[in-house]
Amino acid sequence: MFKVTAEQQAIIDGVTAVCTGFGDDYWADCDREARFPREFHRAIADAGWLGVTMPEAYGGAGLGIKEASLVMHTVAQHGGAMAAASSIHMNMFGPHPMVVHGTPDQKTRWIPQLVAGTDQVCFGVTEPDAGLDTTSIRTVAKRVDGGWRVSGRKMWTSTAQVANKILLLARTSPKPAKGEGKPTDGMTLFYTDMDRSKIEVRRIAKHGRAAVDSNTVFIDELFIPDQDLIGDEGRGFYYLLDGLNPERILIAVEAIGIGLDALRRAARYARERVVFGRPIGRNQGIQHPLAECWVNLEAALLLAERAADLYDAGQPCGPEANGAKLLGSRAGYEACQRAVLTHGGMGYAKEFHVERLLREVLITRIAPVTDQLILSFIAEKVLDLPKSY
């Protein structure tokens, strides 16, 4: 468990009160119907939790990533898994470049709507031919009178079906040739309207988290006015870095929360399921794997909490944030898989929901960064080994 103050415990209690209004049947229906959980999103917004990290001057609570982690960890533990978490977690880290680098006018126009939940934003960064190599994006923004014309293609853009705003990364100058500049230069960040006369959104059918859409997005001559440019032209990549460590921390605590939910379900089933005249939970072959899952989840949570505390203290936390994402996603996945196996054949059935948790948690092993890149980062930055890629 997190070490929390009385005020932080009040956050956990408040979020729990919202989440308990949405049971397993609600989340199963959202999953089956591939329907965005609008009612849950609205309830979280009405309770004020979308503005946890937003400045108080614009209607937020002005709290830190530790408090955002408490919100997302709690949300993930109550049956909604990544469908619940992904419906709101963009609010916790995504707008951070705008909060840090936006003008007072931009913050006044944008932040209160995000806090109130009247605006929903999607994240237009990843591209089909770039993936994790963000410097190779091909979406281009060309200068025109009063703004920019943008054309290109984005991939795995979550919530683009329901969003009315997009945080969009585009090249305003070509990627420098090798030896002629930094490949990270020339990318510019915009926060603008989802003009669907210029943006086509195609849903991607996927393994899990059906309730929160992922999409391929086609942008054709989208006009973006000058007032929607965040910060300085060409500095967009560096602005995105402000949100990377918080994102990793939040993904970690979400995966851990899903794992704890699955573990509780597995332990309950093991206590109640009787085979050969005794509960299966009496068998060490059932007990020990579940106990090991608990140890791994708690260990991962400790590193995630340390990363959040470092971030909120203004100290470097890259290794801790990345390490927490690696351990948290692994521990969450392993707990969900063990929950399915503990249920035996019924674990494969939708009735007990653990198969849904397993499908939902898998995305944390893949996004927003893979295990391999995390290990390469730690090898280079912590162990001082030569860069391998």
C-alpha cells in the first residue's frame, strides 16, 4: 500500500466512492459493446477528480503526481481495469506540456474545460512508420496566413472517437541529416480542435480495452491557428518529455491496481471453490503463486511511489519511473494470468471477469514504452554502459 497522509486517504476514499457505483456488469457491458464509459467519466468529472494535477487558478486541485497516482491506482482496482483508467488518465499527464509551456490565455481557454470534463483530448504522437522512434514522424505542419496546415497520419490514438481536442505533434521543419543537427529538433506541439471535416478516425479492433477506442487518424489539410501553438516552434519534442515520467508512473500504478483486483478475485475463488472435499486455497500449489504475486505487486508499488515522490520534489526520477513501469506491468500481468489459472476452466469464462482483466492489463506490457527500451535506458543512464541503439 501507499504511505499516505490523512488528506491523501481522503482522495482514495472519495475515488472509491465513485468507483463503487460502477460494478462488474457495467464494465462487462462496456467491453462487450465497445462503448466508451461516458457515465463513469462524467461521475469522475463531477466529483472533481479530473483536475487533480491542474493548477488551482484554472479550477484544478494543484496536487502532484503522487495524488494522481492514488486516483489512478484506486480506479484500476474496482473492476474497470484499463477501460476505467484510460478513460481519464490522459487528464493526469497529457496536458502537462500545455500547463508548463502554454500562455495564460491558452490555459484560461483550455484547462477549465478539461477539469469540468466538457472537453476530452486525444494524444496524436505515434505514427505507423515511426512507433517509438518519435523523431521519424512524417506528419507535416506548413506555415500559412494566421497559422498552419497539417497533413499526416497518426496511429494508436486513444479516445479519438469521442475527443473534441487533440494534442498533436507535427514536423514544422524536416528531420536534420546525420551530423547536421539533433533529430529531435523541428517538431512542434499543438493543442487544437478535432475538426472532423479534416480528420478521419478509423477504429482499430483490438485484443482488450474495447471500451476505450484506439484509432488510426488521417489528417488532411487541417488548419491550426497560431493561438493553438504550444510554446516555441520546433520545441515540441522537448515539451513532451515533461509528461513522460508521470505517464510511466501512472501506467505502473494502474497495472498494479488491476493486478490487485485480479489477486483478490483469485483468493476469494480459492477460498470458496471446493474440490475433493476441501477448498483449493488450502493447497500450497494454489497458495504460493498467489502469495508471490502479492509480493511482486507490493515491490513494484514501492518503486512507483518512490518515483512519484521524487518527481513531486523536483528531483530526477527517470530510472525509477521507468523501472516502476517495467515491474508494475509485469507484476500486474502475472497476477491477472495467475487469477485466470486459479479459476481453472471458469477463468476462461466471462462470468468471473478475470479473463477481461487479463486482456486489459496486457497493454501495459507494450505501451507507452517496451521492456527492452526501459532496460536499454537503465543500462545507459544508470550503469553508464554504451548506448545500444
